[in-house]
Amino acid sequence: MMTGMNTEAADPAELATLREIFSSRPGAVPPAGWEAVRSFEAEHGVVLPEPYRTFVAEICDGLPEGPPYYGLLPLAQTPPDWGTDRPERRLAEPFPLTAAWLWEAEDDGAELSEAEFEALTDPVCDHGSLLLGTDGCGMYWHLVVTGPQRGHVWQIAGEGAMPFGPDSPDAVMPGTPGFTGWAAHWAAGRSWFPDA
């Protein structure tokens, strides 16, 4: 399990990094403001993790050029390809994972029906996280807002779910965990996957 992030208080150094990355970009959406952030939190029964909370309130509320490939979404938005027939998103429900889960690799000998498969995977997509954006082809980036992974960024796709930036040397997506580490990784032009 990944630990060590302070998601309760905004680190001035992280906020400075985020300002440097986003403030100079011409397409940056103006910050949402504290009233909008508090309203979103009250509506969903969560408190957003820092530094994302202060970032959205004071620095930027989206960037069409990324991260990820199709842009950083404004607070409370979903990508156009998210679909309208999906289950209700429940941000106050804890995000169910603490380690990567590649469901395509699961083979316990039992064939699951589509309904059984969705019952297992829907909470991963819809509970305890908000959508940051998409790289296309069903690859969505989520910021976990509740549960043990609070503050971590995860990529959830058709093949499974994996965290960005775990501190193990064999990590699929190594880097500095958290929203600032994820944004700085993108700003440096680095690939999400070391082999790509």
C-alpha cells in the first residue's frame, strides 16, 4: 500500500509546482473558487484531497491540452465518452482497491456473466474517485477521494486498474504518487509507462 502523502493540508511547494505547470498555459480554465469546491463537496459528501482541492479552487479548473491526452476535466465533469447508462457515481463510497487489479489476468476457472463482471468492476470505476480525464480508448484517469488510496491517481481501463506512482521498483507506472506528481510527470513529457 502506498502511504506518506498529506491529503489534508496543501503543501506550498506542491502548489508552487502546480502553479508553474498550469498558470502559464493559455487554455487553462480559471479556478472554480472556494464556494464551488465547497458546494461540490457538500453535494457528494466528501472533502477533496489536497493539493487537488486548493488547485481547483485557486489555480486551475481544467486544461484542454492535458494531462491526460484529451485534457484535464473541470471539477464535476465526465469525459464525453463516459456514457449515460453507467451506474450512479458515489464519491463518498470508499474506492475499493489498494493494489493494481488486472481483471483480464483473472482466471479462476469460472466464467462470469456480464452482470457478475460489472458487479465486481463498477465500484472500481464509480466509487470513491472523481474523473480527471481520458487518454482515449477507454483509459480513464481517476483521483481517489475516499478510502485508503485517497489522494492517489489511478488509471482505470478495460484491462484493469493500476495506480500511478507506486514506490516499488517494479511498478507498471513509476513516478511520484499523487496529483502533483502525476501532473509534473505529464509536464516533463514523460510516458506513463516506462517501456513506451
